[in-house]
Amino acid sequence: QMTLADGTELSPALGIGAFVEKTLVHSGQCTKVDPETPATAAGLLGCGVMAGVGAAINTGGVQRGESVAVFGCGGVGDAAIAGAKLAGATTIVAVDVDDRKLQWARQFGATHTVNSRQSDPVEAIRGFTGGFGVDVAIDAVGRPEVFTQAFYARDLAGRVVLVGVPTPDMQLTLPMIELFGRGGALKSSWYGDCLPSRDFPMLADLYRQGRFPLADFVTETVGLDDVEAAFEKMHRGEVLRSVVVLEK
């Protein structure tokens, strides 16, 4: 248990802490990866990359030859795109309102892109899939209007995965006959439904083999003093991930 000098107990954020030089965690929260994996890349496995990859592979169950649409192409969305490519999806549609992010999405494996400010993403996705819709639609934004687009962009019996985190006040309204008639599955993905002891070493190994672009998610490295500026860049959509590097 961590405490201040006066004995006040400290509770680290999410049980692990962040933006600190030292923290105390239970051994069960630690996963060993090959030390040849750079820390700047391996650190991304602890959140956004694993959430996105897992949303595609673990929760969405993307299979070889399937079609996938990812709504929201930040760090988590691009990781879902990379995960879909890794699983063998042949059609991967990236949807965002920012052309720069759509360009990044292509680098991670998107075969088609849609700027939803300019085009109806549901109609565009149907156009890319012979009028059917995708097998798996992933909402990496977490807003009702985006989830609704993902819901209608899938094929009959397709899967919808929510990995973007909504706010507590958000409400979703869908006709129940559509839920019944379209079949398939609606799933939420907590942290990519991952098993860290299995998935972290696997992704690190794939990265070292050149089969998974883990390091490409690192836009910049920053020090602790630059964290606030890095958050501002993230909010402006200028970076995928800023990684904090502590000086030795």
C-alpha cells in the first residue's frame, strides 16, 4: 500500500498509477515481455493498442476474408484496423471526420476511407461491400449517433462492437424490430477482452517479427513536464500517441 509521509493512503489511478516515476502494483498486474521490445512501443500494449486490436480479434472475432468498418480513427480505431488486417480481413473501411486521420488509417491497413462529414458512411460502406454491409462494425468513438451508423452499416447477422467509451448521460434509441430483424450480435469491448499474459507477449513477438506495426503508433516521446501539451495535441488530433519517457 502506498502512503504519504504522514500515513495517508494513496490509491493509484486504475490500480496502477500514471505519469509518475515510480508506482506500486500487485505482481498479478505485471506481464513480462521480451526485453528486446523497446519500452516506448511495449508501453502502448497497456491500453489503447490492446483495446483496439482486441476489439477486432477478441470481441469482434474477425476472420480471414471478412469485411470490417471502423468508426473513429484515433489510436484505438487505428489499432482495430491493424488488428483486422492481422486477422486477415480483406475489406477494411475507415470512417472519420478528419482527412489526416483517414490517411493514417490507410497506413495501418484500411482499404477504403470515408469522411463522414462529406458522405453518408452507411451508404458508402454498402457500396464497398456489394450492397450488403460489413461483417464487423467497430465503434471506436462511443457516441449514440456513431453507434447507430455502425449498427446499420453491418450485414445481416453481422457483429457490432462498442469499444469507444460513452459518457454516463448518453442514451441510445433503436427500433426493436431492427434489433430483432437484423440478427447478429451487439457487443461491448472492455480493454479488447484481452488476457494480458497471453496477448501482450504475442503482440510484442509479432512486432519484432515485423508483422504488427506497434512502433508506428508512437507519434512522439515527451517528458513528464510535457504531458499537458501532449494531451492538447491529442485533443486537436495532431498525434496518435505521445509516450512519456522518464530520464534515467
